[in-house]
Amino acid sequence: MSEKTSTHPGAAGRAVTAGRPTALRNVVLVGHSGSGKTTLVEALALASGAVNRAGRVEDGGCLSDYDEIEHRQQRSVQLSLVPVDWGGIKINILDTPGYADFVGELRAGLRAADAALFVVSAADGVAGATRMVWDECAAVGMPRALVVTHLEASRADFDEMTELCRATFGGEDPDAVVPLYLPLYGTPGADGHAPVRGLIGLLSQRVFDYSSGERTEREPTAEELPLIEEARGRLIEAIIAESEDESLMDRYLGGEDIDIKTLVGDLETAVARGTFHPVLAAAPAVEGSKQGLGTVELLELITGGFPTPAEREAPAVTTPDGRSRPALACDPDGPLVAEVVKTSSDPYVGRISLVRVFSGTLRPDETVHVSGHGLADRGHEDHDVDERVGALSAPFGKQQRPLPQAIAGDLACVAKLTRAETGDTLSAKDDPLLMEPWSMPDPLLPVAIQAHSKADEDKLSQGLARLVAEDPTMRLEHNQDTHQVVLWCLGEAHVDVALERLRTRYGVQVDTVPHKVPLRETFGEPAAGRGRHVKQSGGHGQFAICEIEVEPLPGGSGIEFVDKVVGGAVPRQFIPSVEKGVRAQAGRGVAAGHPLVDIRVTLLDGKAHSVDSSDAAFQTAGALALREAAADARIDLLEPFCEVGVMVPDEYVGPVMSDLSGRRGRVVGTEQSGAGRTVVRAEVPEIEIGRYAVDLRSLSHGTGRFSRVYLRHEPMPPQIAAKVRQEAENGA
């Protein structure tokens, strides 16, 4: 940040142990899949001296993306923490997946961090989903900087990428998105593309040369100085515009040479408060090199410009029963408040909880209160329990390095918290607290599963419970109407990872089956039926006859039962039996096996026997009467309709509305949702949006989101109803 060659790192561990949150930085890497986040993490670890060769730790394993699933899928699927030291500062680097299906891991990283590095590829441009995350960070004032990667690509152009970043992320103030360094290019190759061999500092007007494999510093040549004149002026003006010294601009425009220390100080202040967003360049180290291009500059930015945990406001806290509490301060001596931002399982250690400590100090072997509320709709029961903290450690690839404690502002892994789930709050057992939850996307892609074998069935329930405890963006549903076990996920890749974790971590093999939508049946016209249940086979027989009339009711009416028997044709004690039989048959359905709703059943007449009539006989007669009435009437199938709200950039409104109409949807209106975004509201049959989470992503190039809420059941079109009945008959 100061554009000076940094001292060798190594004191961060001592500083943190001594209880100084000011010696901590928590930064999350954000960017689309393939932008180079994981490679950048490895390059930063190499430059800091945390590893001696890129991406490798002592056991030869990968520093990030070390999970077997990540190896097989060749992409990040989970949040990873990589702590490094730089100049006496401990930097907790949080590497997040870029694929949209794992946005829950990204949200967890944003929660645990105090600043964000947005990684954009010079070869691929800026994805729309990255802009959405930028806007989310802007809404909460999180400090942000941009890192341009893949400068080695033949079509890469740093200047074009910088202008694209200004246009995409600058909003109303594009001058707040400005490069701090310019690439220094070497001799063009045969393809005409010139490699980047160093950086020119715009403030210091110094050249930082990486061509030897290690960063060296020198004066610029006479040919190099003119390259930075215009960009340097733009940077200085942008910094001065953010300065609290109102006289600085007048002095600069008057020709005064502003002291570089003043500019650096104002720059660091503006970055820390989230109003200035520097653009930097980075490239991985080549084989045999000690530092990748721009890695030292990035480490200086993080330590000098990003805020300490004490400078960021902590989330609000309450007591578990909802009473407000004073705002937290990032004080190691304050009350203990920590949050589980990620839960994972290790085959040898068991459950491991990655926690961010917001207040107080977390120590091994102490008893803490674990509180989790607000996720009952996703299969997470509210819980308040006391648990003993196991060993504390810092992850480093597959390794876990022991920690004596974790102070306010730090992150650590906690072993053996058996009840703690992602999103839970850890606090002192005699002063339990609950943190305000962070925003998590709703899982809207259903996948119905069943155990592959009897042995899998015995382990399925426990395996699913552990799976949803780790991932709050997943919802477990035991549908009472369709009798299916349904996992609600964010996308197909999310489904694949969930099922593979079930198999590899918990030893449960499952099969996916077609997801069923809970349909209903109703009478399309009035009808009558006679139920006759008469059997005689020695001893007491069975005798019950009842006559009913059925008429349809408006949607949502349920089932009404009316008694109009006169003269005691059906004894009073058996009338509830008829109703019980009717309701039981309605629950089983009368046409395609779906529950019958929205009818009035009137009992008109019947017959009984003084000896052979019974409760069971009249229940059977009631069921038979309803089935006979259905045999001669038109039975309509009812399908659930959802109210859908689709938020997309304005340019996709037309395609979205057309797509919803093709799904038999009825668009009921649109409304603006911020600059350049529109919410389309529609009523759509649930059977048409089973895969809408996947289809909308494709339609909107990853920029669309939607919500769905059950609205009501409506009659299904005859041709579709006939197809459903045919499928039901074939399945039977």
C-alpha cells in the first residue's frame, strides 16, 4: 500500500497471542468461477512465506481446494480459510467458490470478513453475478478492492479491464475505481502479446520488477515515466476528492506538489471506510519464483488499507428470547460472542466448526452456550445447549495447526461441538446471546431421494440431518402429501455435491426419483352415491347402508359434512362413523390417489341393523358411498399455484415474462427494485417451475433471482390432467 518493499513477515502470531485485534485482517475473495481466486490465494501464501512453493504445504497437499470433491469437480465448492502473516499482521484469507450454486459459502465468507477483494479475469470480463455481490457489499459499506488476473492471456488488456471495472462497479462515482499500479510490459512474443514483467507505482513513480522471479525496485526509465502521467493525475485527484482536508484540491490545482505520505494516508482512510476502490493486477509465480506479480502490493493493500476488526461494526445481538442487548465491541476482554460460519466433518476428528470471534476470547476446554434460532423451516430445530469447546486450531490445507486461544476479530476451527450448526452463536454459558443471522438464499431446486438399500435406509435420517446442519442453504422436507423425502438445493451442482457428501462422508447411497407436486382432487359437478356394506358369515355380520349427496365448494373450503337424516334411518351414534369413513376416503382420493378437497357431503338416508351394524361398518359404507359418487361424476385435478417474484436486470424483463407465459403463468405486474433491476410478479403452476432455479440462471446469464410462495390450488387443464392420470396408472 505504501509502495515500499515490505519487511519479512513473521510476527503476526505473537501479536495475536498478545491480544491485539489491530494485528488482524479478515479479507474474503469474491469472483466468478475461473477468475483465479484460488490461484491468487496460493500466490499470496507463497509471497508471505507461508509455503515454499505455490499451492503446496508441508505434506505436499494443496493449500486450497483440498477436498476430494473439489479435486473431482475441478472447482471450489466450499469456503476455505488460509491464514498468512505479513509484517506483523495476521491475514485471514477466505477463499470462496465462484459458482452460483455455492453462494451460501460466499455469504458465509462475507459474514466472517471485514473487507473484500473482487477478483476479475482480464480474459473473461466481469460476470453479472459478481456485480450483484458488489452491490450487496456496497449496501453494508464493506471496503472493496479489485484484482485483475489472467494478464498472461493473449486477449488480456489491463487498460480495457480497468475501464470496464469503472463502468461496472463505479456507479455514480466511477472515479472511485482507479488503479494504483500500471503493468510494465516486456517484449511482444510471436503472437504479438507482450508479457507483464512488472508494475509501475503511480504514487511513488517507482518500478517494481518481477521478471527475475523476485520483486526488485528501481527508478523508472525516461521511456517509462510518460506512461503513467495521465493515470497518476487521475489517481491523485480521486484521492484528494476523498480527503477530509477540503483545501487539498485547491492546493493541488494550484500546482502544489502534495506530499506522498499525505496521499497514502488519505488513500488508506478512503479504502478502509469503503468509499474508494483501488484496482491492482496480480499473476501467479512461475516455477522457481518466490513471488507472483503484484502479490506484495496486494499484501500491503490488505495490511495498510483494509480495516481492522475493531473498525468494523459487529452484527446486532439479542438474548435467545429476543431481548435487545448493547452493540458489541471488538474487545478480547469483553463478553464472549462468536459465530459458526461454517460446519464440516472430518473422518478422524469429527465435526469441525469454523467460528468468527466478534467479542471476548475463546479458549479450549471451556464450556460455552450454543444458540441456534430461525431456521426451523430448513430442518434446523431451535436449540439452546451448553457444550464444551474442544481443541482450537487454524486450518492450513488439510492440516490443523493448534491455537492457544482465539481473540476478538480472529477466526479459528473448533473441534467436537456436536450440536453447533452453521449460523449458531457461541457465548458465555452464564450470559447467553444470539447474533442477528446473515442473509442466505432460499433453496428452490427440489430433488426427491430414497435410500438405495435397506442398509442405507437405516443411516439416511442421520446422514441427512448432518448434511443440513453443515449447509443452511439446503432444506430438508418430508412431504406428508407425496410421502417423499425432498432436498431443496440451489442448483444441480449443489445437488451433486450434497449426494456425494452423503455417500463419501456418511456412507449413505441414495437414488433420485421424480419429484412429485402435491395435487388435489375435487368434484367438478354435484353427484350422489350409495354405500352398501352388508356381509354375513356366521356370528355377528356387518350391515351398514348410507346415501350421500356431494356438491363442489369454492377453493379453500376443505370438506364439509352435513347430517340431514330424518326418522333415525341411521342411528345417531353411527353418523360420526359415516363422516369418518368419508374423510378417510377423501384423504386417499377417488380418482388418481390425491387428497379430495373443497366439497360438501350431505348424509341423506341409510339403513342399520340392530345387531350387525357397527362403527367400522358405517365407516366402510361412508367410504363406498363417496367412491360411488365419484364414479359417476367429473373429478377435477387441482394443482398448486405459486406467487413468483423474479428479479432481473431490466434487459431480461421481456424474456422472463415470455418464459413465464410459456409455463402457463399469469404475469400480474412489475416493479422497480433499485437502479437497472425489475421484479416481475406472476402466478405460475408449481409443476412448471420445478427446475426454474436452473432455467432462470441460464436465461439471465446468472443475474436473476426469484422467490416463490404457495398461493392456492386451481383446476388443472383437462389435457394435462389426463396425462397425469395416465402416468399414475402406468406407475401403479
